[in-house]
Amino acid sequence: MLKKYLSDIAFMQVLNLLVKPVWILVIDRAVQNTLTQEIYGNYFALFNFSLMFFIILDLGLNGYNTTEISRDTNKIVSFAGNIIGLKILLMILYLIAAFGVGSLLGYNRLEFNLLLILCILQIITSFNQYLRSIVSSLQKFKWDGVFMVLDRVVIISICSVLIWGGISDWELTINRFVYAQLMGVSLVTILLVVFLRKQLSKISISFQFQRIVPILKKSWPFALLIMLMGLYNYMDSVMLKLIIGDEEAGVYALGYRLFYALLMFAQIFSGVLLPFFSKNINDVNVVRQVSNYTSKLLLLIGFSVIFYSYSYGMDIMQLLYPDKATAASSNAFVILMFGFIGSVLVLVYGTLLTAALELKYLNMAAFATLVINLVLNVKLIPQYGASGAAIATLVSQLIFGGVCFMISFQKFNFKLKWVDIFNQLGGVMMLLIIIIYSKQYFDNVLVHSVLIAVVVLLVAYLFKLFNVKHLNR
């Protein structure tokens, strides 16, 4: 069982590493470099604005669907018709909410035009994610991995033509960039329907409230959690746009894209962990082993990338954005990267608690985190701009991640061995010394990077990541 988990994770990460870096470091970076800071900053803020209301489209249905179907796949038919009918109704409510709040914020006609396309993108993405939740609930993680990256392959192909095709009247614009995303997500959604045709062939879409309300009563804790986490994750760029303006949101977006790239790598584990934990939640030994191994692996990757970003932050920004890199964007980038430690704890232990249906404490912690995030953004953005928003995100991730870990520690009676703690702290100190403090002794970045790679492998040994005897089970 554990062998299949690591095998599926490895397959998904290979696909992810083949496609996502091209999307983030080549295509999205080229879009940011081609368009002005104001235009991309406006898009980035509106995109995150559309995400803030995504909870209306989901209402916790995907999380509830995953946990329930992972335990009993026979529920697919009885759930699907009701959930799809509900999602259609929620689509209308989502558009009303997004445009209503947009009107209150004073968005102009051009902003509303772009927002409409982005809202349609989120609607189709919602259906896409729901269908993928069925695939992962069936434990078909490799297929889920294929569908996870396929839309990016389509988008990369279209955007490559727009950016470098040299076709008359087909140059890159922000609207065409969004349309490319829309086409990619739509195609994958259609393919998902075809893939799940056997499971979906017998469903009957229902709009009857007596059948929908019982699902909502069970899914609302998932919905509340997603809403609270979504707000404290996405309000930063929206508040930057409102308080300072589009250009500062664009500065923040430069560093956030790189942080998001690392976060997407880790979120693949979360996407597999929720159905895996849900299916095996009563096997405490399996839960402990998988959560412990996954958190150590992600923390090792996280600390390595964080320290490297601290040492070479400005160099990385200048390499990726030669015409737009500034000290402000570099500072925001480095601060955001440190928040990844909290993100790891959320992705592993927050997912574990969700699978265990411990949503009461998660929601209380998420609400407290949202309040802290809001206060910090209001206080820090006027004074520090993009760096202030990054600090708010860093603090929020660490607080919520720490709470998730502590609750999991108590519920599942995790055991901490002092020898392991000593080895892991020693490993982190080795990374800190080699990556940050030894940089001054290296004139050649490549030589320094090779030494870092060797030390990372050594630290992986201290973290016992090569100890895979349990794979024989």
C-alpha cells in the first residue's frame, strides 16, 4: 500500500516537473515580461479576486465527495447527480457575488470584462476539480496526474504561438492569455467526462432541494474551511491593488509566482493524501508513517529552496525578470518562500485532520488566522507595500500550519524521538551553513550549487528519507 503511494507520487511529480516549470518559468514569466507591470498586476489581482469567491462554486463538495467516496465507491452515482445540479445553481450565485462585490469596489467596464472571463474560467475549473476528485477517490492517482497537467500542456502550446509565433494580429494580450487558460481547462473537463463515462452514465442531475440540502449539511464544514483558507491566501494581492495600486500588485506577483511554483509541487502530495488518508484513517500506523515521511521530505525540499532563495534571491529575480526585477520584488519573494514551512504543515497535517473529519478545530484556527492576516495586511501594506503583504502571508502560514501539526500530534499520538529531532535540526543547520554562510567563499555559482546538492543528499540521509524498508509491506 505504501509502495503504491510513493510510486504514484513519484509518477505525478515527474509529470509535474516536466510541465509546470515550463508553464511558470517560461510561459507565465514571458507573459509578465511582455505585458506592462500595471496590466499584469491588474490581471493578477482580478484573478485572485475571482478565487476569493471560489468557495461558492465548491461549498466543500469536493472535499466531502473525496472523503466519502474513498471510503465507499458505490456512492458515486447517488452523489454525482445531486452535486452537479447543486454546482449549476451555485454557478449563478457565484457570478452574482463576484460582480456585486466588484461593483462595490468600483471596478470599471474593462475590469468587469476581464473579470467575467476569469469567472467563467473558475466555473469550469470547479467542475474539473470535482471530476478529478472522483478519479482520485477511485485511487487512480496516475490518471489524476495526467489530467492535472494536461490543461497546462494545451495552454503552453497556445501561449507559445501567441508569444513567439509571429502571426499577424495574434500577438499576446491579457485577454488572449486568459482565453488560452479557458480552452485548456475546458478540454480537460470534457476528457474527464469521457474517462468517467461508466461511473456517470447512470446519474440523473437533480435540482430538488430535499436531495441537495442533506449534502449541504454535511459539506458546509469543508466549505467554511476552504473559504477561510482561500481568503487569507488570496486577499493579499487584492488588498495591494486597493490600497496602493496595480503596479505594486505586479511587483508582488513577480515573487509570488515562484512561491506558487514550489507550493504546486507540494500540493500534489495533498491531492493524493486526502483520499489516501480517508481510505486508511483507521490504520494509525500507516497514517503516522505516511504523514511523517511526507512532511520530512517536503521540509527538506523547503529548507533547501528557502535558504537558496535567501542567498540568490536578487540573482534569481534578475535572471527571470531582467527588466522588472527590483529590490522590492526580491524581498517579497524571499519572505514568501519562508512561509513554505507553514504551507508544508498545512498540506500534510491539515489534510490528515480533514480526512479524519476534525473540521471544528481547523475552522476555528483558520478563522483566527484570517483575522491576523487581515490586520497585518492593513497595517503593513501602506508602509511596506509588497513586502508587507508577504510578511502577512508568512505569519499566516506558520500560525495555521503550527496549529494543524499540534492538533494532529494529539489526536494520532505521534511519537517524537530525540535522536531524530537532533539529526533533523543538525541537517537544517548544515543546509543553513553551506547554502547561506559559505556563499562568500564561492565565486562560481555552479560550484556552490553542486556542493549544496551533495549536502542535501547527506541531510536526506539524516532525515532517514532513504530508509524505505516499509515499502516491502
